[in-house]
Amino acid sequence: MTKLDSLIVQARNARVARVVAERHVRDLERTMTERSTSGETMGSYQIVRKIGEGGMGVVHLGMHSILGRPAAIKVLRPGLSLSRDILGRFFNEARAAAAIRHPGIVDIYDFGFLPDGSGYIAMEFLEGETLGSRLRRMRRLPVGASIEIGRQIAAALHAAHGKDITHRDLKPDNVFLVQDPEIGERVKLLDFGIAKLAANDTGGAQTRTGMVMGTPMYMSPEQCRGARTLDCRSDLYSLGCILYELLAGRPVFHGDSANDIVAHHMYFQPEPVRSHEPSVPESLDQLIQLLLSKDPAMRPATAGEVATLLERCGTAGAIAPPTNGEPFAGMVLGATRSRERQDSHVSTTLTEAAGAVGGRTAGLPAPRRSRRSLWFAGSAALAAAAGIAIAAHWYPDPQARDLAGGARVPATTVSPGSETSVYTPAIQPPPPAVPPDAALPSTGEPPTPPRVDVPAAAASPPAPPPPAATKPKKATTRAGSAPAPASAPAPPPATTDQLILEKRK
Amino acid sequence: MTGGELAALARQAQAGDSVARDELLVELYCSVRKHIYLVLGSRALVDDAVQETMFALYRGLAGFRGDTSSPRTWALAIATRVAYRMRAKEARYDLTEDVSADASVFDLAPAAAAELEMLQRALAKLTPKKRDAFVLIAIFELSAEEAGRVLEIPANTAASQYRHARAELHARFKRFDETAQLRGAEAPGPVES
């Protein structure tokens, strides 16, 4: 063997020390992320600075080079951009949010790939704070502010559901609160990252991965079970969880582990909000119990219905007239559809559902003059006191992330096999039953309530209200009882409206 | 690790398996580092070139198609292009002076590391084209066709570059062989061991 041959053999066998290689690969992602931020342009945006970072990537503040408009630019980690599954989910957010176009949903300007291959989404730059951070700061919110936030979330969800898009990961950290000169404070829903266009609901990888990633704190029972098909009522359950937490100052369910919480969502009846916070109006408590029904069919049928109901659940004496009749129509239609009833009387529907939850009947407060402007003023002041926080949205808080880490059990219950659909193309969904503008929270003229005369329903209950003093006892029985609609109607139903009237006397 | 194993890792990485991705990148790093060490004369640029290649691999992994080349050949092709750019830079800044081989990143005994450095210094004396062809064909055991694809030259051109390089290197190391022969003539039997 010649010298050259032996050198060649040695060179062939020479290996870089594994520790060196591993260290380099470990540092690769970090170095790349750092490199890609410095004063660069992304698409047509000049990067100003980094405003947030999380497991999925980095958010930059960018300025459009021509329009001068600020944008939050979410850049998926280069490593994650390798996976078509994750990329699909990432762009799904952009596609879903862009399809909805509603003031209550973060605006998407642009999305695509950076020259280095990372996916990015340029979206409306929001200044304010997430509902999650406000909750951590204040523990609980006043009833009026909670209702208004809930109503706006419901209105935004209604718009999304109208496009057949389910959010699937609704939680306080995905609800952003921004100042709006017109209405004081505006809710913006973020992170349609695991949203799915219902028409393409094949139980694919997006759901599966989403479940692993989501926090179980706000998951619907069907989501916990790993149901293949989730519809908009899953979001309504999550909204119920959020409202509960806003008002009670504590999550619906506590648990030592994610599994614990999951089990609670599936099998345990939540305590009434009023047992934690007696100032919460009865009607609101009942609505939340409805939203938290284990059976989706027992929940209000549409988010529009919830928005209308919330609007009517104002603080004592301050019951707003419905500002918009259409969601109400949706509610009636939805109620009829979901329960296959000819009788689409809202009051009846609500009563029945409430009875199903806890053997208690409910009525609807009559619409009155709005005192909403006061809530707005209140919430605006709160926000002002909080100062302006930069929108480092997109990422769950560490606690939620911990929970997500432990939340693998429900995910494994999703049976494998049909997980081939990865990339959900933005197909044009069929036109919603409700005209799109119906979902816009209009501040305009009082509507003409379609089809159903709610004030009449509230004013003429089947029986006189029971004395208010008997209420607390029943609240406890309600918490434990299983759905039993048949046995429900025994006590004469009392509407909040009447209680309020009584108190006033 | 065989080409098949690397290809399997690449598929797993593309399906979102980050463990497989990192394993693949570690494997490719080893090849890339060795290749760049051998083909890039200047030590000053080795780290930059390796870094740049790894970035490109990292970003390009999603688009990598296993049907046209193995992950290692793909990585070597990128490393070759990066090295080519680096040489242009080298020429511009006259960094050729800094030809000090350093085999310390390799998992080698000191004697073997010294031998590798010797080979590296000998390679540095070749023209870049011959050097590239030689390293790909002799060290990474690519066929002339594969080397041609990596270097974007016809296969027979790659083969002839390799032959020329081999002849030059052989001449350079001739005296080692002559010494060995002499020693062999003086004292028959196995010299080593």
C-alpha cells in the first residue's frame, strides 16, 4: 500500500468528534434565529425589533416599507418550517383569520416564506394586553366588563363560525384587548393556529397536534375525548370557561395535572359561578352553565345566540336591547335545528336546557336601556391603568405550556389512521345562513327582534317566581345533578328579570 | 451511517421528527466538516464555510428530494458550492497565507491527526478543481457520475481531474514509499508492529 493510499484510508475513516457536531447542531437554530433578525427586511417589512419569542418562533415588529404601517410578523422557527404538518398548521392560522375578516379577529396582511425558508405571517400589530395577562393581574373582572368581553368574543366567534371556521384553542391568552376610540376596548381573537375549516374536517393531523399543544383548561369535553368532529359549540364551551374564570376569579376546574382537568371537563359539573361570586346575576350564571353543558346539543346553538344572551345579561337593571337582530335569528334557527323542535321559542329553549343542566328553569331578562357605555368607560380606565403592553401574543404562558406538556393523554385517544390530511387549503365555504354583516357588533339602531318576541316571553312566565331566599339551596343541588330534563320543571321558573324587578320594589 | 439510514432520517425529519432531524444534521455535519477541511485551503474560512453550509442544509431540508441524491451527496454539493464562494473571498482578501491545518476536531489519535494534516496540506497545493474531485471520489467514495453532479461538470471531466490529482499527490508522497521500500530491502519482513 502506498503512502497516499494509507492516507486516503485514514481520511475516509476520520470522523469529526460527535460532541463537536452535536454542539454545533444544537447552536444552529439559535444562531440562525439571531442572524435573521438584525435590521433585515421580511417581505415588504423592515424589521424594527423583536417583540416576542416562544416555542414556535419569534414575533417581530415590522414597518411596511411603503405604507409605513406597523405589523406583527410571526416567523416560524426554521426547524419547524421543515415540517409540512407544522407549516400547514401555521399557514392555516393566516388563512382562517384572513377568511373571516371581522373587527374582532386579528387582521392578516400577508404570509409566505422568507428567503431562508422560514414561514412567516404579517398581521395587524396590536397594542394592549391579552385577557390572560389581565386576569393574572386582576384575578377577576367586574361583571359588566366580563359580559362585554364575552359578548365581543361571541360576536367574533359568530363571524368565524359563519365561515365554517372553529377556533379550537380559545383561551384568555388568545384574546387580545386593544383600545378602540369608538367602543373603548375591543376584543381581538388571535391564534387560529389550530383552527380548522369545518368543511375539511377529517380529523387530521392538525387536530391531533393541536390537542397535544393546547391547554386543557378551556377544552370542551368532546375535545378532551378526542372527538373527530368538533363544531362551533366546542368554542362555546371554551367561551363558557373563559367567562367563568373572568367572573369567579378562578378556572372552572382546578386539577393537579392536565389529566385531572380533562377528567373534570368530561365528567364533573362545575359549581355555579355565584357560589364564588354572589354578585354575578343569576341569568348570567345560568347562561354560563348552559355553555358548560357536557352535551354540545344542550349548549346554545350559535355564538350569535350567546352574544345576544350576554347582551341581555347586563348588570342588575342594565339590560341592553339587542343591538343586532340577526344573531338572535340564528339562535332560534340553531335551537330549532339542534333540538329538532318546531317550537322555537327562545325562552322555552333556554328553560329546557337549563332544566337539563340542573333542574332549574331560566328566563330571559327583558331588553332595556343599555348601560354599556359605562362598562366601556370602566374597562378603558382599567386598560389605561395597565399601561400599554406590547403584543407578545401567540405564546401561552409558562403555566399553560406546562399543562400542554402533560396533556398528551387526551391526544392519544384520537385514533390514528385517517391522519393523512396535512395541509388544509382555504376553500371557499358556502355562504353562511346569516349575512356576514350580521356578526358585526353594530352600535347602531335598536333592532326589530325577528320571529320571537322575547320581552313577552320574559314578561309572561308559566308561573310566578319563587322567593329569592330559596335560591342558594337549589344552587347546590344543581351543581351535583346529572342532566335530567324530565324531572326539571317542578319548581316554578323565575326569570332574572323578575327578580330584578322584585328587588327594585 | 449508510446512505439508506440517512435517507430514512431525512424522511422522518421532513415528517416533523426533530430528533431524527438533529441526528441527520449531526451526521451531515461530520461529512461537511471533513469535506470543507480538506477542500478549503484556508483554515480561517473553515468555520464560516461549515456554518454557512449547515444553515443551507437546515433550511433546505424541507425541499430535499431523496430520489435524486442521497442526503450525504446533497450535503457535499452544498458544501462544495459554499467552499467555492469562500475561495473567491479568500482570493479577494489574500487569506491564502493562513494555511495551517488543524485536525483537532476529528476523533483521532495524535499520530493519525498528524497524517490527516499532512494530507490536507498536500491537497492545498492542488488546484481547487482537482482537489474537489479528488476529495469527493477518493475520500467520500463517490462515483465519477456523482462527483460530476456535485461539481456540475461532466462525469469524465471529474474522473480526469481525479486522476490528475491522484498522480500529483502520488508524486508528492513518492519519497515516503521509496523510504519504505528501502527499509523493506534492508530488513525484510513486516516493519510495523
